[in-house]
Amino acid sequence: MDHIRKMFDRYPSQGRVADIMLRYGICEKNGKAFCGDVEIADSALARSAGVDRRVVRSTLERMSATSELDAVFSKLRPILMLDKIASEIDCSVIEIVPSDATMPGILADVTSVIYGAGMSVRQAVVDDNGERKDSQLIIVVDGQIPAELIPLLRKCRGVSGINIR
């Protein structure tokens, strides 16, 4: 991901557009922006990125014309995140803040604890913007989290902090 970001070093406004596209899974197809099958207007993407719509147009054209960028941005897709609606669907959310996001096995250890408690995972997503310093593991589970599970989760490899909602 770092090499993609470096391609925008000389074009910080285009970099902001690319960051928004990566964050929301907005893909580029033939110089146009799409969220799934829904076309996104240049002006809407510009407002979100805080740039002029002409910057969006030039960014999308550059992505389409640059094979390395097109190979990434043409394949992005949005994902449904259940964490904001968890309480409405009788679920709970465990947010894991890693001490080192590059450490292998964090997801495995945390889900082993959840499995050991007889709980079902509805969704597990590693939210990583590419820099890894703000990474987090978001796990949505069926039902309420038993209090005795929290100390076990804190003991898992690579866990720096936990938020339960």
C-alpha cells in the first residue's frame, strides 16, 4: 500500500482523493468512480476529499491511464460494516487495539477466546489505513459479551487495548 501512496507524493490533492477511495472502497472504472454499481459524481467525491472536482477528474483519468494504479483502484469494493448497527441486531462489538499491528496471530488468539466462550462471530474486520499505526480489529459477535471474557481478551498476544460496545 505504501508504494501506491508514494505515487501521489507529488500530487497531494490527488492523494486525498485516492485516500477517500481506499477508505470507502470506491473503485475507478474507465475514468469514473463507482461504489459497487453506483456511479459517484466527481463533485460528490471532491466534497468528501476537500478538493476541486477537476482534481477528482484528473485523479480518475490518471488512475485509468496508469496500469499500476488501475490494477488497484479498478478492483476496490465497498464492505458492509455491522459495528454501528450491532445493538439493533442483538450483537456486541469488540474493538481490539494492537500493540503492534504487524504481529501475526492477533486475530487467531482473540477469536479462539471468543470461540472458547461459545460465542459466534458475525463479522471480523481489520481496519488498517495502510500506515498500521491506527489499525484496529473490529469483531461483531452475537449477543452480549460476558464480563469474564474481557480479561482473557486483554491477555491475548498483541492486544494493547479493548473497547466493548
